[in-house]
Amino acid sequence: MCRHAVDRSSGGLVDINIEYCCTDDLLRYIADRSSHLKRLRLVSCYSISDEGLSEAATKFPLLEELDISYCSLSKQALEVLGRCCPLLKSFNLNNQGCRNLHIDCNEEALAIAEHMPHLCYLQIFGNKLTNEGLQAILDGCPNLESLDLRQCFNVR
């Protein structure tokens, strides 16, 4: 059904929201037919791989808003997104939230800081970043107007 909707847009798709059912194959299909995509929202799409998202990102140069919630992606995929989507202004990277204070990880924060310098809005709900990762984001994304760090329990 999603493919049919993409086809009906005749290449003019600018906004798509997919929950639970996106795969690498479907994302590739969308990327091949939607060169004007500006907003992409992927929620609980566990079948998307780093490689699949990275490949699709190369075909989304006009992407301005990206929401990746409850999907598992690596730092490398975030770096590719930042390089391939230079117009990205809004980014949501939401996870479940980790209350284990002995686990900290700044990889995602550093990838955002280094490769998404034009962000105005950033939501990283439930991330394991620390003060170091937050400082990198603040230094690397000088245009931030809104920053949502809910359930980032390692930030002090």
C-alpha cells in the first residue's frame, strides 16, 4: 500500500510517515521515486539496517526534517545522513531511555555534532549521552533553537 501511495505522488512526495513496517527494500523504493522528499518519519522500523538508511540518504539531498524513533542505527549511519542531507534542520533520534547510569555513550551525539551543523531543532529522547556529548552538540550545532533531552539520564 505504501508503494502505491508513493507511485500516486508521481515523484512529488515531500512528506512520509512510516511506523512499524518499513524495510530497507521499501526505503529504497521511496528513495528511488521521491527526489523532493523534505520530511521523513520512521518509527519502530526495526527492519531498517544502517546500510539501507545510508543508501536511501544519498537520494534525499532536500531532506529538512528527519524523525527516527525506536529504531536501532549506528553512528556511521548518522554520519552518512549528516553528509548526504545538508539541508537537515530538524532531527529527532528517540530511544527508550536508559536508567543504567553506568552505561554512557557519546557516539551518536558526536556524529550529530560533527555532521549536522545546521540543525535548529534536535530531540534526542532517551539517549545515553553524557555532558561531553552534549557539549559537542552545543559546539557543533550553533543554530540550535530547540533542544529536547528528556530521559537522557547521564547528562548532569
